[in-house]
Amino acid sequence: MFNKNIKLVLAISIFAFAIYQFIEGYIGNGIMYILLALIFVFLYYKNEFILLAFLRLRKQDFEGAKKWLAKIKNPSSALVKKQEGYYNYLHGIMLSQTNMNEAEKYFKKAISLGLSMDHDLAMAKLNLAGIAFSKRRPQEAQKLLSEAQKLDKRDMLADQIKMFKQQMKKTSIPKQQYGQPTSSRQHRRSRR
């Protein structure tokens, strides 16, 4: 794995060599080297290990995704800011199955670093809403849920948001307080 700056240096040097090939009259070689330089520019913005981890997650292979993400040793130096956000987002998704406290940290860091796709940001906020609700913070969960709903412009998460709202309504039924009349009989007794 190359550092992000090394990828840029390689892209610039290959592009310079492509220009040299054009000057020498080797147009086909120059075009090939420009395409090769574009691959390194693409990998600067889209990390290869994160792409491979996403492919593993699509197949529900969490262990395979963890192996690919483990190859990124120092995310802050190896990744662009948005890609570091996706690095944390992927870790949050994988940890949300087992460790909600760690997953919450990763999702919050991913949101602070930024995610380029609105539906990914909506998914992160929906997961954070679920974690907040399970930790008995309903106001925070409601706020995150409404933010996720605003971000989900294509209704990709509409079913999950609807189910989550129903679950919140079921569990937010007010519980009766101790020491207060709970039935009409007790209410009548207190009048007498």
C-alpha cells in the first residue's frame, strides 16, 4: 500500500513521462502512460483497500472486510479526509453487530470527517440513532433520525426509518408513576 502522497508523485512522474513520449513521437505510449497516471490519481481519492472492503461487505463477509481494512496501518497519513471517514464508517458498520460503544465512536468520527454520499451519511446517522435509543437517549435518537430522513433523498432507507419510528413509538408509551392513582377506582377512593 502506498502513502497518498507517493501516489500523487507517481501520477505526476508518469504524466511527465507521457508528455516526453508525445514529444518523441510515441503517441500510443503517451496515451497509455496518461491512463496509467489517471489510475494513480483515482487511487489517491478512492483507496484500493476501502474499495475491496466494500466489496466484501456487499457479500456479508465481515472477516474479509476486516482483513482489507487492517492493511491500512495509519489511516490519517494513508487516506484523504473523506476516505478516512469511510474507513471509520466501515469499522462502525462491522462493530455495530458486536460492540455498540466502539461503533458509536467510529460513526461519530466518520460523520465529523465527512462522507461523500448522502445515503452513507444517512445510514451512519440512522445507526447512531439506534445506538442512542438503545442507551435510553430518545431525544438524541429522534434528532438523528430526522437528520437521517432529510439526507435520504432517494428513499433508500425509508423502510428502516419507518420501522425505527414504529419501534420508538412502541417503547415510548409513558409508564405510570408510582404513588399516583392508576385506575378509576383509586381515583374515586381519593375523592371520598
